[in-house]
Amino acid sequence: MMDSIEPKTLQPEGAAPLEKADPAIYPPDEAVAAPTEIFEEPLVTTQEEERISIASNWTLVWWRFRKNVLAVISTVILLFLAIVVFIPDFFATMDPEETNARLAFIPVQRIHWLDEGQLKPWVPSVVGKRDPVTLAMKWTTDEAQKTYIRFFGTSWSYSVLGIFDSNIHLVSAAKADQADDDLAAQIFLLGTDRLGRDQWSRLAFATQISMTIGMISVIVSVVLGLLLGGISGYFGGWIDNIIQRLIELLQSLPTIPIWLALTAALPRTWSPEKVFFAITIILALRGWTTLGREVRGRFLSLREEDFVLAAELGGASQARIIVKHMIPTFTSHIIATSTLAIPVMIVTETSLSFLGLGMRPPAISWGVMLQEAQNIQTLALAPWLLTPGLIVIVAVLAFNLVGDGLRDAADPYSH
Amino acid sequence: MLRYILQRLILIPILLIIFSIMVFALVQAPPGDFLTSYIATLASTGSSLNQETIAMLEHQFGLDQPVHIQYLRWMQNLLRGDLGLSLEYQLPNAELINDRLGLTLILALFAFVFTWVMAIPIGIYSATHRNTILDYLVTVVNYTGVAIPNFMLALILMWFAYSQFGLSVTGLFSRDFEQAPWSIAKGIDLLKHIWLPMIVIGLAGTARLTRVMRANLLDELNKPYIVSGRARGLSEWQLVMKYPVRLAINPLVSTIGWYLPELFSGSLIVATVMNLQNIGPLLLRSLINQDMYLAGAILMIYCFLAIIGTLISDILLAWLDPRIRMEKA
């Protein structure tokens, strides 16, 4: 016990949050520095201490987590992305599949919030001119012509999670319901791609697919990891041996080439939904090994604990011991590890789709969108094609920060 | 020590056999084969093959045999060092792979050295100058370095160089040297081009390694022996470099086990984006065109490289840390 306390006194800044969070383990500084105070109030605890001593484990984790500003900001970002995942139509300004060759490579229209001193958001209209030599369309934004935009306007109707229908959209051109082919009635907040598809709307739907792939493959990994790691650690013996060799085998595979070969083996004729599920399974096939190892380690050490013996003597079944007594002791750890696994899955899916071997059009994912940005000449002409990549970076960063925050919060002995 | 290495060596053929079955199943899995897609391509251009030619080609590549016979034939050839014939290029696979394999290894090696040369000093600085502005900067760069997919980084850098300076930073050689035989001038040309792919491929690993180095060193710096060393008047340089750094590097060696294989296979996507002539783009092309023996050969090379990477790290670890070789031997 002394060993774990001693380094803390050498490094006060690292130990400070712990002392506040858990005075039962780490007595507050003043108690050590001025022992007389203890005599003044021998058994009366303050309200603050009372609150901590009766707080559940989850509350303690939450208290530690919210001190991490970056992790809290990242959580907000992820919550926002989650809303996009559930209702991409709400964010879209038009049909993501609608192609219009005449509207290719329209640049980003930046939103201006003020109009003549009043809060009246508008975007500069785009003006197209044909280059007389190359006959290519050249688009410029014209600040003099304003396309007003409105928030929470109505447009086409969509279903929200299959529960109810809505036709409210976050943002649309003020004249959106009037003329359909009129440029003034359309806005392209992130420009358009080679086929004149609206990047902003596509991004909303790509977010849905890419995030869901990450989430589902991690869920599958967690289930597999818990199941196989648990069996391995709880029962031990030959079954443990087999599972361990399997994990070693899977971990020594060169991941990216094998993933490429696996996705290349998916029949071209499959529907996007089938490909989607196949890819989640492919990603999970190796994803579970890390967690499986950790779960096994936990089970091995927990098996020897007194509380497990007590439960056994109390007549609890093996299933009950595992689910009710053992797993809750490392749930927070599993959540942290799986949060950190999501970005890996997302990046892999994006890379595979980028190479043309993951999700394929007509499905839209971040990687599928980035395929449009493969050509460097095109990219120089239309740098906004890289925006899906920025979203990938933001999402991955947010997941990493939340995962790190959770891991630190879940582990009372971390610095 | 010798016994430990031998034990690891015995595992290699077993792993390779299992991998070869998996690889063969994978390249065999897509419906149809190269011949059917070849015939389809020919048909789309209006020409066709007669039945006899098809039968002859099928026989030549063994496509008319049952799967397990095909596998055994493939394995037999592999053991003899014959990687088979590329269906698409009509060239021996060994010839196609040969040049590119060297570039794959060189690129991975450069990225590996870059990672260690950058990560350890930065990690030491970051740990000894905790909570300074530079330390925060390093932390920010580390987080973004891990978060940027490497192909994305390649795209951004290529776009930046092209739009700002009109430079095309793709490829590993200038045009004059692309087809030239190896010479000193070609080597120098390679050095001129390799640094950007090296940074792109190595950045994520550098970021992760820096973080681990910083955390390990911080753990060491908080131990009582540091306090006692400082109390005895050791210079700060000696105090940090003599024991804590050595102890902090030790756990890093185990990261080689996954880092080397990751460098070999991680360069695949970057190589496709930046048009680097290593085995990555070749694999991608062969997979898309169902050139199964070429794909199989390259996949086996990747598997072999992965195994070798793990082996190197195991041996290094055992050499550095006597506890490991005692326990396992």
C-alpha cells in the first residue's frame, strides 16, 4: 500500500485529482499536513465527503471524466455526429444521389450571417462561365448576388428512425420550394463533385454509413472478445490453449493486405447492404483479438478473488458468477477499450473504400467520397473534395480523446 | 538463448503453411477466375477465344483441376521457389515482384529509422519538460498524427505541393531513372524522393511511440532512485540518460513486433496514392483483376514479412530482457 502512495507525494499535480475523487483511499493533504484538524472534528464528515463515499462506481467515473475538458468537448462532437447518423435527411439540403453534369465542381459557398447589419444569413450565388478554350465550366462566387438561406425550413419528407415522418430540414435555400432547376433555389455549402452531386448532403449520408460500420464492427468485436476471451480465461485448459493460438495466429496476419483480399473476394453483384455487413464482419474478425486477450487476463486474475469464491459457495451458477459478479468489475475498462477501437475500424473502412475495395457506389461512405479526391489535378481544381477527410480526422480524434478520457477515468490508479 | 530462437524458428513453417491455406482460399474465393474476366474483356471489345484456346489456357494454369489439387500444385511450386506465372502480364511473378520487393523493404526501413530517431529524443524532451509549451505542442501533434489516416496525409501533402509550388511529389524516382538499372545516381535520386513517403508512412508510428516513450520515462522519473541521484549531485543529463531512458526504451522494443509488419503492409495504401513502385499497388491491381497467382504470391510475401517482423522483435526482447528468455526456454 505504501508503494502506491509514495510516488504520489513526489508528484503532487498527478495525484491531486485522485485525492479529491477518492478520499477513502487517498486521505486529503490537510489531514496529513495538519493532524490537529482531525481532533477538532473526529467523526463528522462533510457533505462533500459524504457524497463521495456513497457515490456509485459509475458516478465516480463520471466525476473524473468531466474534469477532462478535451474529452468532454469530444463527447459533444460525437453526440452531434450521432444525431447525423440517426437523421441524415434533416441535415441534407438535397438528394445525395442527384447528379447534374452542368453543376460539376461548384465551389464552397461560405455562409454570411449578417446582411446590412441584420441577422439574415445568406450565401453568395455561384456564377458559371464557360472557358472559351477548354469549354470547361468555371464557377465563381458572386458576393453581389445573395441567396438567402433559412433554418428549419420545410422540404421533402423523410422518416425519423421509422417512428414518425418529418419534413423539417436544418438548412435550405429560402426559395427552395419554388423553382427546382433555378440556381438561386439551391445551395452547395461544401461545393459539388465531378458529377455535380452536393457534397454537404452526401457527407451527411456518408457519416451515417461510416460511423455505423465502425460502431457495429466494434460491437461484434466486443461480443466475440467477451465470449471467447471469457471462455478462455474462465475455463482454461485445452480450450484456452486453442483460443490463445487462434489469437496469436490472427494477430500475426498482415492486416491490410488480408483485408484487401477479403473485401476483393466479396462478389461484385452483392447489394450495398450485404457488402456493409460483410465489411463489418471482416473488420471484427481481427478486432476481437485485442479485447479477447484483455478479458482473458481479467478472468484469470478474478477467478482467484475472494468474492468469486463467496459467490460460488453461495450456490450461484457459473453463468451468474460471470455475468453478475465478474463482468461488472471491468465493464468500464471494456467501454474504454472499445471506444478506442472504433476509430481504427473507421480508418480501415475509409482506406478500403478509398481504394475501391470497401463500400462501393451507390453506397456513400467517407472513403467512397474520398475516391473522388484521388486525382491530384482534380484536387487542385476542387480542394473541397477533401472535406470528408477532415471529418474522418475530427471523428477519429474525438473517439481517441473520449477513449483516453474514459480509460483514465475508469482506472483509479492512473496518473 | 539459442534454444529460444530455435523454438521461434520452428514455428515459422507451421505458420506459413496455415497462412498459405488461408491465402489460397482467399484468392480462390471470388466467383469466376482470371480467365472468365479475360474472356469477358475480350468479348466487350468484340473478339473472342475459341473453345480449344480456352481449354488450353485452363489446362496451362491448372484451372481445370479441383481446388485442393490446385493448392497442392501451387504449394509445390512455392517450395521450389517458383512463384508461378502472372495471368495478366504473362510474366513470371518472381520477375514482377523482385524489383518492387526491394523498394518495399527500403521504404519500411527508412520509415522505421525515422520513427525511432524522431520518437525517442522527442519523447525524452517531452517527459523532462513536462507541461511546457513545447510539450503541449508535441501532445497535439501526436494526437493528430495518430488520427490522420496516412493516405489522407499523403493526399494533403501532394495537394499542397502541387497547388502551392506546382510540384508533383509522387513516385520514388525521377522520370529518367524509372526504368534505369541500379546505379549510384539512381540511389541518390531515390534518396531525393523517399523522404516524403517516409514521413507519411512513419508519422502515425512516430506519434504513438513518442507517447509511449514519454509515459514510460515519466514513470521512471518519479521513482526514488532519481531523487537520490539528484541529491548526490548528478548532472541532469546523466540523471536522465543513464538509467531512466534505458529502462523506458526497453518496453518500446516489444512494439517492433507489430510496428515492422504494419510498416510493410501500411505502405500499401500510401504507395497506391503516391504511385510508389512497391508491391502494394501490384497487389491491389492483381486483386482487382483476379490475377490469383500473383495476388497469392504477394500475400504470401506480406505474411512472411509479418512473421519475420515478429521474430526480430521476439529475439531483440529476449536479448534485452533475460526474464523472457529464462521463462520461455
